Amino acid sequence: MLHDPIHKLLCSFPRVIADILRGYARGKLGELVERLDLSTLEQVGAERVSDRLQLRLSDAVWRVRRDDKRWVWVYFALEFQSRPAPGTSMRMLA
């Protein structure tokens, strides 16, 4: 758990999220990122309700405007773990 708060803090800065989007987006996603106005990145609530009506909290949810001024929701499915957890991806899909 030592690194979780550090990663959450780093991912709370718009510049870090913009760098992640620029650095990792490829193909069609990369084309979308080129159309985003990354200066408009805004962190929003990360709470949602699953299909089974269970409350779920994500580590980071952001929205950003496209070049045509429409909002685009950017959902970062990031789960900060202090050790490997093989079932994480399936748990996050629930």
C-alpha cells in the first residue's frame, strides 16, 4: 500500500494525464487524442454503481473537451496495487 497514494497523487495532476494520453495512445485512439484540448482536462467523481447495484470507486476519471468544444469522457481504468493481483482486470469489469 506504500506506493498506492503516490500513484493516486501523481494521477491527480492534469499534466500527468495529458502526458499519459500523448505517450500511450496509438492508432485510432491516438487520432482521437490529437483532437483533444488537453488544457481542458478536469477530474470528476470516480464513483459508479455496478449492474448488481454495488457501489464502485475508481482511482481516476477525467473529462476533456474535443477541438469542437464537445466534452469527451476519458475513463482511466487504473487500479493501483501494491502487489500483483491476477483477478484485477475481471474485478474491474464487474
